[in-house]
Amino acid sequence: MSTVHVPQQPHHPDGPAPPEVASVPPHASEATRLLCGGVYVDTDYRDRVIDELYLHEQRIVAPSLGFDAARVLAHALRARRQELLWAAGVIGLWTVGVPVTGGLLTGLLLSSLLLGLVPWVRGDAQEPPPYRMLAASVLRWTGVALFALYTANVVAMAFGSGSGGSGSSSGVYGSSDPYGTGGSGGAGDLDLPFMGAAEPWQAWLAIGVVALIAWCVAAQRDGLARAFGAELSPQCFPDVANDPAESREGERFARLTGRIRREQHAPLIMYDEERPFCGAGAAHDTWALAVELRPDKERDNRRPLGNRVILDRIRPLIEQLREPAEHAGTPVRDRLRELEIDECVFLPVEGLTERDQAPYTPEAFERHLLRAVEEGGEKRRHFLRIRVGAWGEELGVTVYVRVHTQGRMLMLEIAPHVMPPVRREFKRADHVAHGVRTGPALSRVAAAASLMPGSLGRALVSVFRDVVLAWRLLTGGHRSELPEGPALSVRELAATDAKSTFQEMDVARYLRSIQDRVGHGVRLALAEAGYETGEFVQKIVNISNGAVSINRVEGSTFAIGENSSAINGGPGPQRGASGDDGT
């Protein structure tokens, strides 16, 4: 979507001039930065981004309002590569460490696998079912207990007081003291599986391997924290040229990012019938109304009234919302100054045999625009799109307006959509990374010690995910399939359902302002063309108040309320009841 530049507005001569609006491009917006950081924080979100934008090559990308999906994909692939490298290192250390330590790490390996299963058993839900929570807790504490017991036994063996400390194979523990007097009551007296005879140097070697694995875990965590202080920081993120994620080479990556950047902001929207407004957020009080075009008897200069005439009357009124108050004494920073207006055409993706056949050229769009404005078609639809990107593009309000005149009727459809803010854990990533970078060394050691027990399980899960993705890509993926419309938006995947009170107030203000101007513009178009406006004004007022307009009760059957029953208003001539169709 092309960004409309805000013209210089008049201001009060005695007050300061209004600030120049610095339009932030989508690739440098705060929403893009948070989504790029989110792929490092949430592996499930990262995998869904890769699945939608990289694996399903046949799917056209959803409109990326206020952000750059191609850059999010670049960071998702980079996060996957980094995680795979660290996972391979951890698996390699475990693989080498078990045989060279005489099997002492086998018990630790078992506990690590149990801890690695905890996220899978718990599930992705924020509030998982009780049985999942119970199973995850049992696995977690079992793994922690086993890890603590085996670690204590290995340390005891390193100092010659644990099982197998003397290297003798006598007895179950391999101890030279048949009565266990050398380590009575210690960790070495526990009859743990997998703890056979071993030399003290092997126990020390096991401790060294565990320390190396912990270092890998800590280094991975510190590297991620440094990334949030460098290329993912608010200061450096707008510099796309120096973004290491963008420097990745590869024919598939270049082809897909080129397609995404061609499609995501285009005014021509190839849609899927099940989700035509995919990418705009959640529908918010969508409504439609129909009024009869009745000539105004007091005026004789009636003019033709078409869809283009009405839209051209609405647009300047919407543009006036950018203007600050006439007597504003301070610089105006309201987000309505950055309001964007454009016209878009929705086309179904059915009928295409290749994704590149979508008519995204300016000439093709102009042809579709000229035909779609007046035709009122079912599949090809024209909308006036009005959008406000607030809170650093974290909160998006988009209003789609469609008008159609036919059979002496005027149909007005307004479909507002609200994109909720980004998930809190994505926004908190900067704070967590700052704490990691600036925290004391002791806290880093404690964090590495807490993450080390489950390192093997996490590494195996990571490798398994990459093997599955590589296999799907190797077997062709979806490149040869027929094109499809967008199934989901990576921005909507990262959205939360909760909005702050201020954000709720802003949404209400933006929607009220835009809808009022749209209604006012339609009323002016009707009046200037020589048609009555009373019925239209009445229905607009009723819709604004959440009511339904009924012109006449006599002779009509109606019901009020969810549990009401219909009654007949009595005999009388049937008059058509007209009302709005809203949700």
C-alpha cells in the first residue's frame, strides 16, 4: 500500500508550527522490529512464519499493513540457522561425551531428555488443561531430581568417594570398600542405573563436558541478547543495508522475498474466499445499509449519481482529518495526521496457474480499478481503504468503504478492521536481553546451569524440526501447486487479544471520526445530486446508536430482543420495512 504524504497544514500564527510528519517505511516500523525479535523468542511462531512464507511457495502473501513480512522471514531463517548450529554443537558434545566418560553421562542424558519433553507435553496454550500441567510438572521435577542425583554422584566419583572411584570393578558400585565406609551416606552410595565402574579422570572429563555444554547454552543466550542490543535495537534496526539477516544469499530466498515485497503492499489484493480481509486484523462492527434514491421535490437540477461521484465526495472529507485544530497552540502529534487513503481492488486467486501471473503491474491495476468501481461484482470488489497506524504500527485501524448504486438504490458497506498490539513477550524481549547483557556474572552462571539439564532434549527437537523442513523442501514443497490466497498473516499470528485503555479509546476515536466523515460525504453527494437525504441520515444515526431502523410498524411483523417472539402489528397496508444489515 502506498503511503500518502501529509501536506503542510496551516497553523495559528502565534503558536509553533506543527511538526513535520516523518513517515516511517514499513521495513523500519516498530511492528516489524518486534516481529523480527519474536522469531528469536518463540520457536513456534518462527516455524509458522517459515511454513507460511517460505515453504508454501504457492500462497500469495497477505497484505502487510505497516510492516515488512519479507524482513520477518529473513530473521526467521537466520534464527533457525543459528539455533541449528548450537543444537548440533550440543548434540555433538553429548555424543562424544557419553563413550569417553565410560557412560557416566548416560544418566544425565536421560534426565535431559525428560526435561526436553516438558514443553511438548505442556502444549502451546497459555492456559493448558490440568492433565497437561500435571504431566509436565511430573516430568520436570523427575528430570531435575535425576539430574541432581547423577551430578552429585559424578562429582563424588571425581573426588574418589563415589561409585567406581578407585577404578575397581568389584561390587555393584565398583568400590574397593565392600562396606561402603569411604562414602557412607554420600551420593555415591545410591544404586543409580547407568553408573558403572569408572576412573576419577573420567568423572572429571564428564564434568568438563557438562561445563562445555553449559557454555554453549550460555553463549547462545548471550548472542541473542547481543543481537537485541545491535541489529534488533531501535537505533540500528532501520538500517536495512547492515542487517545481517538481509545478507543471506540463495535463489529460493531471493525469489520469495522479491514476490513478498511485490505483493504485500500492492493495491491489488489476491484473496482467499474464506478470509478476504486476511492481514487487516479482526472485524470490528461491520455494517451495511441500503436506501432508496428518492428525488428531492424541491430541487430540479438532479444529476447522475454513480459510485465514483460518491467516493470522490467522501475522500476530501477524510483527508481533512489530517488537519490540526485551527487554533492549536502546540504542535499537533495526533496519529490522524498520518492517515493513509487509497483505493484497492480485491480479486479471487482462482483461475491462476502460477503465482507470478497475478496482475500487479500499474497498468493492470488501473484496468481493474476502472471496471470494479462501478460494476458492484461479487468476486471482484473495489474498496476505498482508510488506515491509521498507531502506537508505532502496533495498533492498526483499517476501514474498507464500498458504495454501489443500482435500481434506484444506494448500498453502503463499511468494514472496519482492527489489528491488535503485538504480544507482550515480544515487547518484553528488549528488557530481558538488557538484563542478560548487563547482569552480573553469577546470574549468567545460574541461568546456564538451569538451562543445561534440558539442552539435549531441546537440541533434538530443533534438529527434528529442521530435518522435517528440509525433507519437505527436498521433496518439492508446494512450488508446483496451483496458487492459493493467503491462509494467515504473520502479523495476526503475533497479535494479542488485549488492548490497553488508551488503545481502546484511540480505536473508538479513529473509527468514529472516519465513519462520521464517510456518512457525511455520502449525504453531501446525495444532496448535491438532487436526492432526499432524510432516510439516509436516520439510518446512519440508528446504526451509530446500535439500533435498527424500521420505517413503519403497522402491518409489520417484528421481534425485539434475543428471546422475543414475533407479533403482528395489526391489519393495514403492507409497507416495506427497511433496515440496516449490520453485525
